[in-house]
Amino acid sequence: MPWLTSGQAEDLTRPYVRQSIVFSRQVLLGTVERANELRQEYETRYAALRRALLKLHAAAACPVLACAAGAGTVASC
């Protein structure tokens, strides 16, 4: 709007800039909040998967070790 003085143009744009900054801040804070929620969900899921994998490995290792001990006993006789 070329007919406005620089002061008038500044008075006109200042509220828009303020509103734009407030909106951008709200969007950014919402994004940060969602990222924190997702991080917590992923960490919880990862911990559960690690526990399940550890249980599976322990369950598989027990028979293998028992067979190895038995084979060692038989071989030494």
C-alpha cells in the first residue's frame, strides 16, 4: 500500500506480525509436546521389546547349555 506513510504501514503490519509470532510459537510448542509424547511411547515400547527379547534368549540358552553340559559329561566318561 504505497499511499500509506511508513508510520501508518508499520501500525498496520505490527498486529499481523505479533499475531504471526504468537501462532508460530503455539505451533512450535505443539510440535515439541507431540515429539515428547512420541519419544515416551517409543521408549516404553523399546523397553518392552528388549525385555521380551531377553526372555526369549534366556529361554533358548537354557536348553543349549543343558545339552552342552550333558554332552560334556558323556564325553568325559
